[in-house]
Amino acid sequence: FFARVRSRVRADEETRTLVDVAGGHGLVGTLAAIFMLKQFDNVIIRDPRRPKAFDEVVAAALEVAPWTEGRISYEEDKVGAHAPLPTGCAVVCVHGCRDLTDRIIAAAAEADARAVALMPCCYKSTAADVPEALRLSLGVPLAADVQRTYTLERLGYTVTWSAIPPSITPMNRVILAHRPKRSSPEIADS
């Protein structure tokens, strides 16, 4: 996942923050802190439960990449209105189960996230708003991700798809979305 998205994930120049939602042990975010120093000053792993493995991943990273010290933090929380994403951040999520992927899309748009990289999973009841003909013809996973692509484009994102090898996981589709840089407001002539 990291190899597929790293060249496409950027935050704005002021925020320089990556949020790894449902990040669990924090490997994706930690890899970003190690290999994307020029893009991100801050990496936030957000998940309702902080596993012990997170501390082990960060400790291992510090051994080989001391520049990661103080740049990775953990927020034990979910994505939602009570815990908004930082404005202008970049967002990644590996295996956002069921409607988590859709909630991340909404939260990212609300935060004006510059880039979003998602690998959805657990598609059960995720395509309720998709026409039945598409669900029956394409299957729920593909129909749901087509709907997500329409949603992201409607929210102002440019979307592409990628995939990781199915030998790693059969739920391997990667949805990559980015918004163009915001333009500076023009100064009105008096």
C-alpha cells in the first residue's frame, strides 16, 4: 500500500500532516515519517485502540531513522465531527471496514484534505445507495468503489485507482484522490 501511494500523497504547505486513520500499529504512518520527511512534519495515527505493537514499531523506526523522533503521535479516537481531521492534511487508510471508508471521505472533504488514499474492505452493506443493476452486474465491492469515486469527484477530487497484489490481500483496490492546490485569493483593484 505504502509503495503504491507514497508518490501521490501530499498535504498543504502549512499543515504538512498525514493522518493514518484506523492505523492500528501505525506501520503506514511510520513509513511515511521515515521516507517522506520532506512532505510531512507530523504523522498522526488515529485508531480507537492503541495496540502495544505501535510502541514497538515506533521504537524500531527510531533505531534506523532517528529523524522520526517526535514526529509520530497516536490519537485514540474515531473519525467524526467530534474529532475532525486537521485542515489541509493528507489521509490514508488501509482496510477501512464497511462504512469507515465513506466516513473518511466525508471527514477528509470537510477538512479540505489535499490527498486521500484508501484501501476499502468488508463491503457488506456499503453499496446501499448504488443502483441495484450495478450491484448485481458488478458485485458490491466494485459498485461501492465506483460510487465512492463519483462522491470524491463531486467533492472536487481527481481520482485514480491502483491495486496491491491479490496474494497480499484479496481486498486490494486502492482509491487515490487529490485536490489541486488552492489558489491565492486575488487582490481586488480599488
